[in-house]
Amino acid sequence: MIKIMETGKFFFWAAMIVAALALSVSFTVQAAELGRDDWSVQIDGALRVSYNEEDCGSTCRDLWHNAESDTVSNEGSNTYLAGDISQVGISGFRRLDSGIRAFFMTEWRIDTPEGENGEILSNFEQYLGLDGPFGLLRVGVIETPYMQTGKMIDPFTSDALSTRFFVDIQSALHHSNGKGRGRATNTIRYDAPISSSGFGVQAFYSVDNSKDDDNSYGAGLTYTSQGAKLFAQYYDNGESGDDEAYKFGGSMGSERFMIFFQYEYDNGLISLAENLSSLGSEDVDTAEGDNTYEHNHTTGADVWYVGASYSTGRIRIIYEYGERKNSSKGLVDKDGHTAWILGISLPLDKDFYLYAGYLEKDYNDDARDKDTRFTVGATLIF
């Protein structure tokens, strides 16, 4: 009887999501545009909502949800409606007398906290830049090329079915803000113009505000053609010890059928970002949110995944499988896992789509049971 009630609750919420949000497709969704003198400014973003049912061996965790929440409604709950992976941004540009374009971007994650101390807005990217024949130059809080290329190939990149969150088959270098994170703070990033053959070069440098002044940096190469997107990236956090990561990957195919893949090699930085390092608190000199552990020697937590998508009519079917390997010299011997995702998406127009899927995460530690989640959701882009 309880199982029947839980199933009925799921389909009730699923129906509510589909019915309420599907009504919005009758409207034309456009970014709001403002103008002042020679400036062009627009407001855009994405609104996301999902209903999730989880079954975890211990505490279900991902970037957006923790079942040990301090809010009354979520405490100990593995069934929940989430709307806190939405975002809103303001961007603008102005063409200077020299012909170079000046631009800015500020973007926030939108949360709907239930506790008294929750934040409604938290920072994503915020930067100033110049765009000209020399390429693209930005300064501020910026997505690293490492993070950007990972998001580029994930069909559910910012939704509840993303490889970056619950299943964790893209490393933690693909989210969060700070030194040694996906969005690097105090950063200068340069993107060279794309060549006629489709090659691009990216580089960034981040200033460390802590007293040891260990600046981080990275660089990468991308290739884009009609049927392929390929990349190779490097990330060095600049601290003493092992704190580097390398990766390569890409996607190939067409709108009807596509394969995609990514392999991340961990020379310490992934182990640090995933909290696998055996370092104690005496080894860290950090500001909140930064990844500035020194003298790390935990490595080997390589992360990889492969996937494919097939479109038939308006429905797109997606399968992804990946692994995070056990680290070497980590806190525990078997800290890796394998995981997979099976999902479908249904676009109702170019700015609005529905999706549903099943995720499973199986730990290498035999003492831990697998984690599973069933998700149905919707995303509206504006």
C-alpha cells in the first residue's frame, strides 16, 4: 500500500510539472533587451524544475540536494521537488570607437530556500571583457576551458540528469566557484580567434589571494567541424605537491545519432576537488570555497564516461556510462564508483523541453549499497 501511494504521488507531481509548464509553450520566450546610449543589455537564463525519487545506501547527496538538510520539509527525505538549479544573468556590450567590442556578464544561481538563512542568489560567472580581431579577453569569475568543454558535450549538462551531479562521472572540476574549481575566481582568460580550419586555443591564469601566492593556470585546444567537436585541456592549481588534471574528449555524429566521450587524468587536482585526499586540516591555507591544499600526494582518481544519443521524431533517447577510479593514497582504499544514466527528452519548442530518466551509482566499496534516482523535469530557457 505504501509503495502504491508513493508511486501515485510521483505521477501526481509528474502530471503537475508537465501540465503547468506545458502551458508556457503558447507564449514566445525571448530574452529581455534594454538599451542605453550605445549599450545593448539583455536579461536571460533558465528556469528548471524536477521531481526526484532517490534510494541511497546512506545519505543521498549531490551538488543541489542533501537529504540531511536543516529544513523541516527535506529532513531525511529522498522524495522532493527541486527548483534550485535555475539561473539568471545580465549581459551587455558596447562597440568602442576603435571597433573593439566591450562587454560584461553577471550570472547567478537562483535558489528558493526554505530556511531563514538561505540565500536566494549565489554567484556564477561575473566578468568584464574585450572582443576584437585579437580574440576574446575576460577578467573576473569565469568558467575555465576545462569546465566549459565538459558542459559542451553533456546533453543534460545543467539539469537533474547531468553527469556532473548525482552520478559524478564528470569530476568536481566542472562546477563550483573558487581557486581550483570549475569557475575560477580572480581570473584572466584568453580565447584566440577560431582558425579557418576549426582550431581554437584557450588559456587562463588565476591569482591566489592567500598568503602563499600560488597562482593557478591552464590551457587547452579545441577543434570544431560540421560533424565533430574535440578538445584537450590542462589544469594546474599552482600549489606544492600533486595538483594537476588533464583531459581529452569530444562528440561526433549528427542531430539524429551522436556519440560523446571524456577521459580525465588525475594527477592530484581531481582527488582534491572530490575530497579524496588524505590531507588533514593542518595542511591547508585557504579562503572559503578555494581549493588550496598543499603537499597533496593523493592521485589516480581518473574519471571517464561515454554516451550516445538517438533522436526519433521529437524524442531524444540518451544513455551514458562512466567511472571514477579508486584513488591512490587516499582517505579510503576503495573510493571509486561506476554509474550510468538512461534518459529521454522531449522539446516542445526551441526554448522549452521535458525530460525523464533513471540514474544509478554503484560504489567500489562492497560495504556501500548503490544509489539510485528517478527524475522527471522541465527546463525553460529565456
